[in-house]
Amino acid sequence: MQTVLGIDVGTQSSKVMFYDYQARKVAALASAPHQLTSKADGTSEQDPLWWFQAIQAALDSVDPEIRQSAVAAAVSGQQHGLVALDEGGQAVYPAKLWNDTSTVDQCNELTRAFGGSRRLIDELGNPILPGYTAGKILWLKQNHPRAFDRVRHILLPHDYINYLLTGEYRMEYGDASGTGLFDVRRRCWNREICGLVDDRLSDMLPEPRGPEAGAGWVSKEASQEFGIPEGIPVAAGGGDNMMAAIGTGAVSDGSLTMSLGTSGTLFGFSSSPVVDPEGTIAAFCSSNGGWLPLLCTMNCTVATEQFRELLSVGLSELDSMVEQVPPASDGLIVMPYFTGERIPNLPRARGSIQGMTLANSDGPHIIRASMEAAIYGLKIGLDSLAKLGMKADSITVTGGGSRSRAWRQIAADILELPVTLPVHSDSAAMGAALQALWYRDLLNNGKNISMEDVIAPHVKSRETRRIEPGEDRKKYREGYAEYLAYLELLKPRYQ
């Protein structure tokens, strides 16, 4: 048996997948949790050592024979996180994560210094949002100057794991495009915005590369620590959304994927840059040579999980409970901004419940309304993508929320598109494994090979679990309009 290894460093845990590409099945799948440091000021941080320990624990739980069957590897990682390393490759400060909103002032400072959001979009393709890495770097410089003075290398989470595997400091286009420092059209660092953060920053950042450059080869040290073969190639990897795109087959024009996880994302492949003049859609590069216009909301399954725990509702009860509540939850609207929000850009926003009456203020209504709110937020992105000329006949849905039959039906009805599930639900880990397979084939054949052609036999949808929009979509048009109306009322409070 020969396998390819996909590693996925998420917010809550790290996962490893060994995929038997000849038998087209997962040979082993394991995960281990992370700690998370959160504070009331929006701080969200993790020690990069925790990622290493979780990956090691997950790999240790896999049969050594399966670990030794790996012929290539790739890493998927949570986007935007700041990993600041000293000369010896040690972290000088905990990694500030994608959902850290404590850097609002730094983002505003950089935006003003560059000439405003409009110029940022014109020059780089994206505004600088609090989730992005640029503001985190300036925050570290301003708040911990001694630690910043020691910084020699700036990496993102998946780059850091690549460094642990190979000893090389590298970065690829896809994840780099979510830093707020990257020109997505020209695929290079913007020297002006880097200089506004710090004169040394351009020297701290690796030169960005395409997926064909790879990340290196598994070192002797990494082989001993992780129990995987020394010298196998490590593909470039990418951000979790870029890898999920590969894992769900969104590698050609017109395909859309939606992820219902801690954050919510909606994205699709494009063979040319797609820049949203309004800044709602992130103009990211993909990790397979194209571009990946993307909407990200910071609160997707968050509200439902909060309410589910508060009301002591088990996962097994969820679908049957919310299916008793009519679509649009009798006018109940949840504004699910527990961790601030990225789109709309309201990092200081807070969660709330609107439209409560004696008839709808019970547990089932509140939980269903929170599920609907997650999809309302993503519909903003679908509408924006349509304005930019990107349309789809269906959406592949992944992430923890996709396991709920009720949530998939809500998504189909609100978005008014059929929803399908991928064969492999762990799409980011699968995408990393398939990128590793493509990269190995590329090295072995010595010529350019289409990633689409390589992954096509391994990525399919469960058409038997396809959900079509129902008559409830009419009620959801009214519910969505109510959601947008409450959003406009609340914006002044949080801006």
C-alpha cells in the first residue's frame, strides 16, 4: 500500500489523513485537540508548539506501517495567523489567529497610511481587515517591541508546519494572499504596505511561490519526530480554504464550495483574478495556480453551538428539534456576531436576538434561527459573487455543519441552489493529500500536469445526498430581507 499524507491544522484541532490513492480510500484518519487563549478584547492566540504536539499525538495514534507507507505529504492550515520566529526558528510570541480582532486600531492605521481602502483594493486587490496578518505584525511591533526586535522570519500556520517538516522557510501564493501585504494580481509582496509596517518586513517574508515549487522534503529530524519516511516530497500546501477547494474539486471555473465550520466560507475557482470593488469578496489566489474569490464570516456554527450547549441540546437531537419549527423561525432573527464579524466588517460587533415574541422565544426557535443566520451571512457572499459574474448550478457543502440534514436543507432553501456533499467530509485534509499526490506526479514525470486531471478520480459528490431547494425558499426571501434590515440598524452601533 502507498499513501499520501494530508495534515490539517485547524483552530480547535490538528488532523492527519493517510489516503490510499490506489484503492481510493482513507487508510487512516486521526486528530488531537489544541488549547486556545481568548480574551474579552478580541484576543485569540495559540502557541505554535501546541500544533506540533497535536500533530505528533495524532500521528502516534496511527499504525506505524501506515505512517511508513506515505510517499508524499502536504499541509493545510488556518489562514492569516501570525507565526513570528527568531533566527533559530523559535516563536517569539504566541500566534495571533484568524479570528483575533484585537488589531482593529493597527488595521485602521495601515489603511489610513496607505491612502484608504479604495487604494488598497486598487493596488493589492483586498482591504486590510482585522483578521488579516498585516495588522497582527504591527500589533506585535507596537505592543511587544523587544519580541519584535528578535523576529527574523514571518510565516503563516501551514508554513510553520512545513518548516517543521522540511527545515525550509517558504510561502505560497494562496495563503500569502490573505496577509493584507500581497498583490494578488501580480502575485508578489507590495513593498509599500510592507514598509508601512516595518522597514525590515520585506526581508522577513519568504519569496512567494506557486504550487509547482513545493515546500521541500521531509528532514531526518522530522522523520524521527513524526514517524514518517525521510526524504519524501512535501507539496506547497495552503490555507484551509484553498485546500478545501482542492478536496471538493473546486479547481475549475464555475464550481462553488461552502464550508460550515467555526467560520463560514463560500468560494469558487477562477482562472483570472476576481477583485470586488466593494471589498466584500476576498480576492485570494488559489493553491493550484489560479484564483479563489472567497467570502468569510467569522461566526458560522459558533452561535448554534453556544445555544445548543446553553439549552443542553445534543447533536443527535438537533435535526428533529429544528425541523419542528417553520422556515424563517416565525420572524426570529439571530445576529450571530459572538466574535465580532469580518463580513460585514464589524470587528466590535456582538451577538443578539431580534424579533422575539411569546410565540417564538423558545429553544427550538432560537437554535433554528441561529442556523438560518449562518446561511444568511453566506448569502451575502453568494449575491456578491453573482454581481462579479460568478454563478453556479449547485454548491458542495463541507465542514461540521454539513453533517446536519436540516442545515443542508436550510442552505438549499436560502441560497436557492442544490446542495451536495463530497465523498470525503474532511475536505481540507483531503485537499492536502491530493495536492501531495499531484506534486509527487509532477516530480516523477518532470512536466506540468493538471491538478484537475489528477484529483478528478478521487473527488466526487454524494449525489444520493443531494438536496434540492423546496417551497420554503419563498419564506426565506422575507427572512433574509429582515436579517439585512436588522444588520443596517445595528451597523452604526458597532462601527
